[in-house]
Amino acid sequence: MQYYFSKILMDLCPANITDVKRIIFTLLKHSFTRFKFGTMSLNIKVKEQLLARCIEIKEESEANTLAAMNDAQQSANEYGAPRDRYDSFRAQMMRKRDMLAQQLSAVEEEIRFLRQIKPTNKSTKVEAGALVELNSQTLYILSGIGKLVIDDETFYVVSPVVPLVTAMKDLKKGDSFTFRGTAMKILEIC
């Protein structure tokens, strides 16, 4: 790339510095765009890596929730019976344990759902399980996990029910749409 810049600079007259700056800016802009979207094309390998990371995150969440639930139960057991009718510590710990049990159940359900996903299936439209590259970001429509970085590329793992995905539902590669006043285009779907 350095040779390419040098060749262009040698071909231009040094007196016309504004043209040189304009060309360098244009080249850097296109080079950055190619770097941003071209280093890791959307493919099955990327989907497999993202899915594995999502399952790992959910399993960590499951372990943390289970540990917190067990701590709440242990605190309630160690405290013993309420001292008097105004003593609510044990009841609070039991409510906390029950709330965490509900969260644990939800996380376990998400893990089961994620394990059923087959990343080898290539999508042709925006749907659950699709990896979608927009002109501004790349989305993996799967579960509400958020931002993940894999091989220096940023992906957003989002639920199929978020408003942006709802606005794109059933669109195909090359389709354009508007979301909250912003024009977007689907560059690639895997």
C-alpha cells in the first residue's frame, strides 16, 4: 500500500498540494472501509465463533446465578427462624432465592435455544440465526447479548424482537430500509 501512495504522490505535481491531500484522504477512506468490512467476511466460521461465545456467556451467567441463589439459600438457613414477627431477613433471602431461580430458569432456556441453533445454515433473508452486515454495523440475530468482538471485528448479538430487526424482517441482501429516520442498507447476509 505504501508503494501505491508513493506512486500517486510522484505522479502529481508538488505544487498542487490540495489535490494530493484529497487523494490521500480518499485512499485512506477506501482503505479503512475495506479494512472494516473486508477483513472478516460473513461466513459460517464467524457464525460458529459467535454462537460459541454466546453459549459461553450464557453458561457464565448460569453459573453466577446459581451461585447467588445458593448464597441466598445458605444465608437464610444460617439465620434460622425469624426472631419475632418484625424480623423479615429470612423471608427476604427466600424471595431473593426465588427471584434468582426464575432468572436461572430463563438462562437455562436460552442456553437450550442456543444449542439448537445450527450455524451451518446460511440465511438468505433477515431472520433468527442470520448474520447481517449493514452499512453501519454487523448484527447476529440470536439473543440479547450485546457487543462481541471477534478477531478485532465488532458484532452486535441482538434478539429477533428488537425494533431494528423487526424493521428489517424478511429483507434480503441489497435491500434498503429506514429505521428511526436513518437510511440503512443490507450489504450481506449469512
